[in-house]
Amino acid sequence: MKLAAPINLASRPFRHDRPILVASIATAVLMVFVLALQIYLIRAERGAGEEAARGIAEAEVRLEQLTRREAQLQAELTRPENETVLVRSVFLNSLLLRKGISWTLIFGDLEKVMPYNVKLVQIRPQVTEDNEIQLEMVVAARDSEPVIEMLRNMENSDIFSSTAVTAALPPTDNEPLYRYRVNVLYGRKL
């Protein structure tokens, strides 16, 4: 006859602790290995940190020297006897930048993007603070579709970017065309 429940009559039943002990020993060995690896990495990084700190200290010293030199030069430039030379050199530099703009290239590039039924009324190139050329233009057309096509062509072009219509004027008795003021960055370098 078979018993429904197994009965253990031992005063101390047998426990299966061996797998737990083996896993604990393996975990302890792994943790010792990770600890040794971390100690090695900390010592290796300590040298790199000291080198970086030396580099930063040298860069700060060099920056301080350059700042002092800049202050000396600025003081020399702002002296009253040098002020006229400074103003004149700034003026000449701005003239040289403006002379670097090629009207032939501007009109050639505009010809590629402007439809035949858009009239260029006025154009004024300006050099921005970032030494980029910005074109302020007034264009005219019988309706808005050709101007929209021109703006689309400019946006798809590699040479023109950041197109914006800043004003639109309807036709008058003296001027039968719609007029649009357009600002665009011109990508050619000076």
C-alpha cells in the first residue's frame, strides 16, 4: 500500500545546502575580482586626472596672460592720439569688405532663381557682423505667384538661405505691380 504523504522520521532532516554554498563562494570570488579591477582603474584614472588638472592650470595661466595683453593693446588703441587711426582703420576695413562683393556674381545667381515675370526693382547688399552677405531686395510682379516661385527657388538653392518677405505693397495708380520687400542671406564668401 502506498502512503499519500511522505513521512520523514529523522530527527534532523537532510538539507540540500551544497548548491547555495557553491553559488555563495562563486559570488564572493567574483566580487573580489571586481574589487581588484576597480582599485586598478581608480589608480590608473588618478594619473589622468592629475594630468588634466595640470593642463587646465596651464591654460588658465595662458588665458590670464592673453587677457592682460589684450587690455594693454586696448588701452593703447583708445588713447586720444590713436583714436583717429582706429576709426579710420575700421572705416577702411568695412570698405574693403563691401568691395569684396561681386555684383556680377550676385546678378548671375539671382538670374538662376528669378522667374522671367519678376522684376528686380532695388537691391542693397549688406555685410553682417558674421561677415555674411545679406541682400535686401524689392521685387515686383503682376501677382504673387511668381514671387512665391522665386522664394521657393531661393530656398531650394545652395547659394541663398533664410529668405523672408518683410513687406508687401499692393498696386497703386503710379505703380501697377505688387511690390515685395525680400531679405535673403547670400551664401558666397567675401
